[in-house]
Amino acid sequence: MNLLNPPAYSAAEIQARVLYQDSRVVIMNKPYGLQVHYGTKATDHLERYLHHLTEDCAEPPRLAHRLDKDTAGCLVLARDGDAAARLGAYFLSGRIAKTYWAVVQGRPRQETGTIDMPLLKVRIPGGSKVVVHLDGKPALTDWRLLASDGNLSWLELHPRTGRMHQIRAHCAYYGLPLLGDPIYGAEQPARLPLHLLARHIAFPDLDGGGTIAATAPPPPHMAATFGHRGWAVPPLP
């Protein structure tokens, strides 16, 4: 253990976040604020905890994709190299169905829609972001309105591509910045947590014969926002 940077999560807390597991795949509910990869600026990251999910395998599971540090919810892990390769192919070919929830500032004019805007990665002080640009890579996001009080709206989003910060950049370009977004959001009187949840994920079983799926509950700050506005969250399946 690194005594200068003690773990923020116990083995029991990490294991309690498992939403689905079998001999090939683990899907966990990634906490808000936890970076998935090691980095020079990261004081804590998910890879420190993956050994808690080893079970009877020879090695800890590995990341099959990534979520931003401040995005909570469904994160897929592979238990071995073959599973990682297959999952990687699924993500590249669009065989993974992803559903996100977001709380945005403002209200869309329609009930549903699709944002079709190419995104280009650019450097900014201290990191990177994406901007809508004709030289960017194609990016498609389907969305529908779940609830609104006029000032804030609850959206369900289905990204058909997997670009960096796709939902955050698309919503901001559409005039609906995510609540608590420090990069793409409008100025706010106080720093709020990012309101973005990887709510549901589904894909074919790696060995055939069915579908693997998992659903994550909202993190505490999003649940509080829903509650304050009387927005009822459906129970987990």
C-alpha cells in the first residue's frame, strides 16, 4: 500500500459495485470522480482496485474501454486477453449499445432528435477537448427528453459513435450544456459535479447465445438533483 496515497475504496466497496460478471466479463458501476487509468496528475485511479475483482482468474480484469473521470456508471472489464480483443472489436464495430443520462441546462425545442456533428480533438491548457469542426471525425448522438422544469432538463442519450467527450460537446453545441461541466458548460455560480451517467450497456455474449446487459443507478449528486425536481427514477431491472 502507498501510505502517501491510501486507497479511497475498500475491497468490499469495489466488489459491491459489480453489476454483472461471468467467466469472461465484468461490468461495474464506476464511481464519480475516479479516473480509470494511471496518470501523472492522478492521485487515485481504478486500476489500483481491479485486483479486488480477480475471483478465481490468474490475473485482474482489464479495462475494455474508458469513461471520463467525472462520468459515473457502466464500465466494461475483460477477464482475459481474448475477451479484451473481442470487446474491443465490439466497440469498434458498434455492437455495444450504450445509454446515458444527463442533466442539461435549458430545455430542447423538441422531444427527441439526433445530433450529427463531426468532432475534432484540440489541445487546450492542461489537456484536450473536442470542437465541432468539418475536419473532425463523424459523431452521431440520438437523444430524447425524459423530464424538464424549464431551467434544467433530463435527457436520455444514445451515442452511435464513441468520440472523446461526444455527449458533452454535442449537448453544448446544441445549446444544452451539461450541468457541472467545467470544459463545455456555461458559467455557473458554484462548481457542481458533472451530471452524466453511463446508465445502461448491452452487447452480445462473447460465447454466443444471448445478450449481456447491465444498468447503473444515478450517483448521489444526480439522484439528489432528480429528487429536488420530483423526477422519478425507474427502478433497476
